[in-house]
Amino acid sequence: MLERKSNEAVTIAEISKRFGLTAREQETVQFLLEGFTSKEIAQRMKISPNTVKAFIRLVMVKMNVSTRSGIIGKIVGPRVGLESGAGSGFSRG
């Protein structure tokens, strides 16, 4: 579990650099990865939930995705696809 967490942190930094995320966008994505709601993220960042939603929308645009889960997929997905050697990593039937 700790190893996964460590790899996740490196991946977030790489993703942030790749997509040009600001520090606050990166912080928002980190909380999103941890499973927090917009309201919970807002409390932790001491900002409005609407500002969190705006950060999430900006991240979606930068990552070319349309959902919160799409953000997660951009971070977690590439690792799965690279390890399996498959495009999606889902068809292992």
C-alpha cells in the first residue's frame, strides 16, 4: 500500500508537468485521487466548493477529459496499460 502511494505521488508530479497543472490544480487532483468530494476538498484547501469545481473543470480541459473519473484514468490508466502491454488493460477474460 505504501509503495502504491509513493508511485502515485510521482505520477501526479509527472502528470502535472505533462499537462501544465498549477500548484492548486495539482493539490485538487491529489485530493480527488484520495476520494474526497468537492465540498471536502474545499474545506481542506480553505476555498469555496465552486472554486474546487472550477479547478476540476480546468484540469479536465487540460487533460482532454470530460469527467472526474477521466482525470483519475489519465493518472492511473497509463500505468495499467504500460504494465500489461495492452491498450486498455481491461480485457483479460
